[in-house]
Amino acid sequence: MVKRDPLWRQTHGDTYLGFDFGTKKIGVAVGQTTTTTASPLQTLRSINQAPDWQSISKLIQEWQPVGLIVGISRQDDGSDNPVTPRMLKFCRQLEGRYQLPVHQQDETLSTFEAKQLLFDEVSVSAAKLWAVQDQLAAQLILQTWLNNPKKDISVSN
């Protein structure tokens, strides 16, 4: 376990990790409450369509978050889309493995928004876009959650 200065929490606020879940890749972002900012962290490749739990465990050990934020996508009418059940399963697995609160954040169009930002505004190449879009989507998910003054304090279902 990483040892930190006892005053670290007072000066840095609570740290959260955000996830943009996908069956092939999972984008990860880190943010904290003092500055209410999120930053892209990395993109993890799935292993046989399952999360890379070893890499997630390393990130949780390194950053020692107080909670995890997972983007959940649904249809426009609020019903589940084909990947929603897998996202909810990922939430339950995170909570069970790490004993941390898992908060859900609507991620509607987060990956699309990340692609638009990178492709249109930053002129990132298609190859580079594929490599970083998920971590930027995770940043957008986490930033949205941090910006919400009435954060969803309910744990995943």
C-alpha cells in the first residue's frame, strides 16, 4: 500500500477514478474534488472481452480513490441498449473487488464528443484518435460527475 503524507487529503481533496467501459477497451481518468478537475489517464485493453483487472488494481493502488465513476449509456428513451447490462455488471464487479462506492454517470454521446473534440478541434489523426478517445471519454464522464453539485451518491444497482 502506498503511504501518503497525512495532510495530503486536506490539500488534494478526494480522488476518484472514472471509467468509460467498452467490450474491447476501457478508458480511465482521474480527478479530485479540490479543483473539480478530471484528467485522462490511460486506455486499458480488454482481455478476452473481460476487464484487465490486474491493471485496474494497479491504478486503484496507485491513486487510492475514495470512489469510482462509471459511464452508463442508455437509449434516448431511457431503456437499456445492448451494452448497458455489461456496464452494470462492471459496476458490480468494481464494487465487489475493491469495496469502494461506485457511482453511475450518464455517458450519452461521451465517446462521440471525445472523437469530435480530438478530430475536429485538435486535428488528431485517426490512428491516434483510436488510441486516446476512450480515456478522453472517461475524462468527460468524470468531469460531468465532478461538476454536478448534487452528485449521485447511490451505489450501482
